[in-house]
Amino acid sequence: MKKIFRSSFIAIFLVCLSLSFTLSSCFLDGNGKDDKSDKDSTEVKSYIDQLMSQYYYWADQMPSSSMKGKSVDEYFMSRLVRKDRWSWMMNGYSYNSMETGISTSYGFHISQPIDYFQDYDVYVTYVDKNSPLAKAGVTRGWQLTHIAGTDVETLIRTERFYDEIERASNKFTFKNTNDESVELNLTQTSYQSNSVTLSKIFTAADCDKLSKSAKVGYILYTTFNSNMKNEVISTLTQMKSQGVTDLILDLRYNGGGDLELCNVIAGYLAPASADGKVFVTLSHNLANKKEDKSYKIKHEANSLDLDRLYVITGSRTASASESMINCLNPYIEVQTVGGQTYGKPNGMYVFLYPPKANEKDIDYAFLPICFYCMNSEGKADYDNGITPKNKRYDDLYHDFSGKEDLIKACLEHIATGSYPDLPDTKATKASDGIGKELHFRDGFTGAFIKK
């Protein structure tokens, strides 16, 4: 049985527009229908039984379920244990989109700064490179005020927000970081996404508390994608050549990716003393312990040789991102800054159906939890997330700069050894107006190891 490991973010994995895929689009075909005949559906369900009984981490606790009257996705979900909030599945189209990183969208991700700031307005968190919005100059910190001439508050209240924002062509009105209104007519296009969304080096010009010689690297890393491996390695290698001595790895929007790549990246971060030591061990169920495997750190010549790493976290930090924190902890000081992470210390294999088909021709990919990701000390104790050392809140009012609160906090700690006070809250009309939280269908890419 072919296996490709992915650790997931609960049900949605690829979002170039943070709202562009719903749960059903991962399960169903392009017409929103389960396109399997009854006979084929029975065969798929039997395949699910086969893989789950052998590899599922809680195989001995699986509930029984009748195949009759259930779609493929309903049957898969019915076999999961109650505590499993991680296993998921997707259709072939979604799987191949994830692998290539090519998507059709406007290219932005959005959120509301409700926690702490009590602001229900909608802001851009970041913009994909090469996307329509990036080409139009939209950046983090821009507020989305109108869609097709209708104000966002009305769209949210009347529950039309998602339908409007997902149209293939649209007119968007923003308020930029200079408080200027900007109107854009845009059409979703296909483009190659990136894993390193932004990289830069901060100096005393960005934070006057830093020494004049300080060079602090910053990477906004949004997915551990093995097909984009050279992108992150090139960025780290360049930072080494430029004399970077501290690094801020921003994983607040990173739902995971390739766990082997996570291991490789560790070799560019950790000191030589970690060379050859265990980074992560995959621990399977008792009946499948023969599958247990450890991955070791290979110290790279261009390693930054860090004794301390700053990681910006949030509720969307999951899976391989959490493994990076957990598995580096035994070797270097990891300063986590931001919000509580999602909580996914386990991983899955991806089972492709039909199992002998070319990957481009598959109908489904199934991702049941198959193991836990233990660090060298045998720890994977964050089912409910990793608590940051300095709890802070996503500052959506600034672009990624020395003024953005989480980055500013890291820079000041590097310079002084202390974190600054939290910023003043921002009062907006949303506090008294919309007062309604959107559930953005933003999600995980997961972590995977190809076998």
C-alpha cells in the first residue's frame, strides 16, 4: 500500500485566498458531487477499512460503521475515534494542487483582530507573491471595507460575505495603512505560490535598541513544501553569507508541510553540537511499532549555528511548525512569541486511491493519524497547543516591519533581554458595529514524508 505522510490542519489544506476552499471542496469533485458509483464507492470504503485497520493510530478503538447510505467522506469520518480532530481526506484535484503550489485565486489571506483588540473589521494578514493582489500593491495591514460596492459590515450581517468574496472577478475597496481608500477591480488568476512569503534583515534602523552591528534575519514561512525546498535553503544560506546572528522565524500562518524538510531546515539552524542527534521520532501504534523511525539532524556548512531561535506563533501554527519548536528545544533556546499554537503533535500517511494510479489521476487521498512526532527527549505533549513564552496578539494594523508588535517584541528581546509591554488596544467602529466573528476557512498544508 503506497504511503506518503502528511500531518494536517483539520480539514482544509491549501488556501491562496484564505476563504477559497470549503470542507466539501476537499471531499467532492468540481461539481460538488461525489462522482463514484455505488459499486466504486463500496470498493473505496473497503480500501478505507484496509488502511485504517493497519495504520490508524487508534485502530483498536475504531467505531464500527455501516457503509450503506454514506458517501465516501461520510464513511471515512465515521471510522474516526471521538478524540481525533486531525484526520482528514481530500479529492485528487485538491491533492495535486497542494503538491504543485499552483492555485487560482486573488492571493490574499484575511482575518479579524478580535483577540485583545476587540476589532471585528477584516484585514489582510499577508498576500501571496505573484498573485493579483500582490501585483496591485496590496499588503498586510490593509482593511477590506467593501466588496462590489457593498460594505463588509452589511455582507457579514446578511451572511453574504463568503459568496461575494469568492466570485471569479470582483471590485474590492480597501483602506491602506495610510488610511487612504483604494478601489481595485481584480480577477482570480493561476499563479505559483511560495513558501518563503517574505524575508529581510532588521538592523538598528528598524529598532533603535539593537546595536549598530546587529543583523537579525526574518523569514515569513507559510508552508513546509518539499517542492519549494530550494527557496528556504537559499534564503537561509544568503542570511549566513550576510552575517545574520539572530533569526526570527515567523510561523504564525504556517499549518505545516514536509516533515523531512523540517528536519533539513533544522540542519541550517542548529549548532554543530547537534549534528547526528535525533530530531524527531515517529512513534506508531503498538501493533505497528516496526514502522517507528528516527530522523537525525545533519549540520550544514552554511548553518546559522544558532544558540537561540525566535519563533512567532499563533492558532494557525500547526503540525510541522510545532515539530520545529518541539524538536529543536533539546538543542537550542527557542523563544516562542505570539499566540497558543493549534496543537498537533501527531502525523499521518497519505493513502492515494486508486493505489496504483498515477498521482495526477487519483480520485482521493486519505490522511488518517498514524503516529506521534516525538522529540529526542520523548516529548510530544502538546495536544492542546504550545504555550508561547511571551503571549501577544496578531497586530494586523502594520505591515511586516519593526513596527508590527510581534516582530518588535522579538527585536527588543534580542536587544535588551526583555519583552515590551503589550500595545494599546485600537478602538474601531467594528467594536460597536459588526460584532460578529467570521470563521475563516484557512487551513493546514500538513507535514509529510514520502516513503
